[in-house]
Amino acid sequence: MFDVIIAGGGPTGFMLVSELRLHGVHALVLEKDAEPTRIVRALGLHARSIEVMDQRGPLERFLALGRQYPLGGFFAGIDKPSPDRLDTAHPYVLGIPQTTTDRLLAKRATELGAEIWRGCELVGLSQCRAVRPVSRRRTSAHG
Ligand SMILES: Cc1cc2nc3c(=O)[nH]c(=O)nc-3n(C[C@H](O)[C@H](O)[C@H](O)COP(=O)(O)OP(=O)(O)OC[C@H]3O[C@@H](n4cnc5c(N)ncnc54)[C@H](O)[C@@H]3O)c2cc1C
């Protein structure tokens, strides 16, 4: 029996389930894809995301696998000076493919005791007192 069920095993779902686990909440992530995607969408983390990773714990793992770029001129190679006196301990962009980000966040979530069920799609939910208010279906043999 889970206190919280999260639909979607992307960075948001994995980060959220880790936060819930840090507060002792019994939580599950349902991910419809049987395997992690190999498509790289995001190419890096910006200062605020890096700060959050630092505050919540997993930053060292990201720094070990990422590459730091100065802030100025990073976007589309536009020649722009780095902004002065940014109020952050992390004034850089961390280049790291989203596939790696997803993997690191999923690993941390399971280390914290979260369950991740791949190949399970949330197909409906209802508010009731029943034991199973959530409907899911297998999208693969792993589900
Ligand atoms: C082409 C492209 C390029 C991008 N480039 C950048 C970039 O350069 N830098 C940057 O910072 N960001 C970039 N982004 C944005 C970044 O990829 C997203 O912000 C990030 O993936 C959002 O994370 P998420 O967890 O909210 O959603 P997602 O990563 O989309 O994860 C959602 C997950 O939920 C699953 N799901 C959906 N419905 C269900 C259901 N009913 N039941 C179970 N599972 C379900 C999906 O399979 C998916 O795995 C890009 C996005 C795209 C599309």
C-alpha cells in the first residue's frame, strides 16, 4: 500500500519521489516506458537546478559526470560576457545529458526506498475510500 503514486518517471517524478522518501512517505513511480529513453533532450543543468541538487544532496554525483561551462556565451554559442556578482555558489552551467540525469535521479530514488514500476501506465484515477483508487495497465512484460 502506497501513500503516494506518481505518474511519470522523468526528472520531476524521480525528484519528487525522493523528496517524499526523505520525509518517510511510502511512494511509487509508475512509468509507462519499459526502458529508460535513449533520446537526449536536455543537455545540462542551470544554476538554480544545480543549487537545488546541492541543497537536497545528490550534486556530487552530477559534478562527477558533468562538465562545467562558464555562463556567458553558453546558449547557442552567442558571444555574451558572463554576468557579474551572481548570488549563487554555482555560477556555471553543468553540461550533462538528460539520460544521465534521469539515471542518477532514478538510482537515488531507489536508494532512498522508492519503488519504480516500469512498463506501467496510469490510465485513470478516482477519489474514493476504496483500497485501489488508481487504474494502471501493463505496457510491457516488465510491468
Ligand atoms: C526536444 C526537447 C529538447 C529539450 N531540450 C532541453 C534543454 O536543452 N535543456 C533543458 O533544461 N530542458 C530541455 N528540454 C526539457 C526537458 O527535457 C524537460 O523539462 C524534462 O524532461 C521534464 O521532465 P519531466 O519529468 O517533467 O517530464 P518528462 O521527462 O517528459 O517525463 C515524463 C515521464 O512520464 C511518463 N508518462 C507520461 N504519462 C504517463 C502515464 N499516464 N503513466 C505513466 N507514465 C507516464 C513518460 O513516459 C515520461 O517518461 C527539452 C525537451 C524536449 C522535448
